[in-house]
Amino acid sequence: MRLERGLRGLISLFFFLTIPSLLYPASYWWEKGDEGWFFYKDPPKEEKKGEEKPEIRIETPKIPPQPLFTERMKRWGEELLSRALENPTMENVKAYMEYNKLMIELSENFSLAWQKVLMIYPELGSLVPVSDADKDLYFEAVKEKEKDILYNLSKRAGLFFFYTSSCPYCERQAYYLNRFRLENPFFIIKPVSLDGTIFPEFPDTVFDNGISQKLGIITVPSIFLAFPPDRFERISSGLITADELKRRLIWYDKEIDTSLYNFIINR
């Protein structure tokens, strides 16, 4: 009996050892922890895509802008002056006088620097000669330049002069306009009478054919620049001198330099 039981134990041990090796030929099941007793395992954690970590921003405290030097000096002077006027003691008046002396010295420093810069960069200053004896050269050059501007404008446009005989300002305007024509004979002037009266300065006057209504003329004398065939630009409404008319025509022909505004904006 004992022998039979021992034989049965050997057979059981044999099957116990050989059968798992047939099922797991490469290795023993107990060596494969994840597939053996530890067959249960949590699913792998999926990484969340597209989620960014919140950015940490550290805001620096905003420092209020300091007042300009000129503002500080002005406020300081006003305080000293107010104190001296309200309580004119020797100390308060002396403090305000010292302030004025300091301002004069600062102005002298600025003026000195201005002159030094002007010597190095003369294009930043005026071209008018310092000597009164030589200013005639400058103004003669300016006069020639203005005459060229008026001449070039006269090639593109003429002047229409609207008037009535009942208007005393129109009679004076005819005098000034005739003077302008004598100085600038190349400029064509077309006088238009609104009431059928002709001034002696302009015997070539024509009568109004309705153009004054189209231009909206309600005040005389009126002067327009006329660009053929049908473009009109108002130059004056009311009495102006010959010199003022010349200045307005020159202003009209000059173009506004918009690059100056771009320079300021980009600062």
C-alpha cells in the first residue's frame, strides 16, 4: 500500500511538472508575473493631447510716468510765486528771485546749445542773413521764387473776379486786382459783372450768365481760380489786397508735407 501511494505521488508530481512546460515552452508561468498571478493590470494611462499648461504671468507693477522737466519747473515757479505773493517775506521773495535767476541760466544754456547745433547743421535754421544790409539779397531770392510759383500756376488756371457796382468794396478790389495784374501780367483775369456795370480798370468785363449761381456766390467781391474746362476753387470772399491775393495763390499751389505727420506718429 505504501509503495502504491508513493508511486501515485511520483506520477502526480510528474504531471504537475511536465504539463505546465507543455503549455509554456519558452518559460515557466511563474516567471511571467504579468501573465501569471498578476494577469490583471490597469490600462495604460493615456496622455492628454492638446492641453497646454497654464502660462504663469508675473505682472510687474506699472510705474506712473514722471512729469516733464518743463512741467516740474513751471509748477515749482508757480508755487514760489504764490507763496511770495501771499506772504511776501524776505525769504519767500528771495526764493522766487533765485528761481528766476536759475531759469535765466537754463535759458542761456539752451541758447548756447542751439547756436552750436545751428553752426553744425545750418539747414535747421533760417536762411535769412543776420545783417540787415544783406537781407535784400534774401528777399530778392524769395520774390523770384514766388514769381516762378505764380507763373507756373498761371499756365494751369486763371482768375475770375465777380463784382457789382453797388459794392464799395468791389471798386477797391478792382484797384488791388489791377495792381496784381501789373505785377504779374502773365496771369489771366476774367472780370464778371453781376449787375451789368463795368469798372474802368477792366473794360473787358463780361456779364453774369448764371455762373455766379452755380458757384454759390452770395458775397462780393469774390475771386476764384478757374481750371479749364469746369473746375473752380474759391480764393477769397470779401476784400483782399494784392499782396494777400499773391500769398493765397502761393499757399494754394503748395502741397502739404504729410511725411511730417508720419515722423511724429512713428516717434
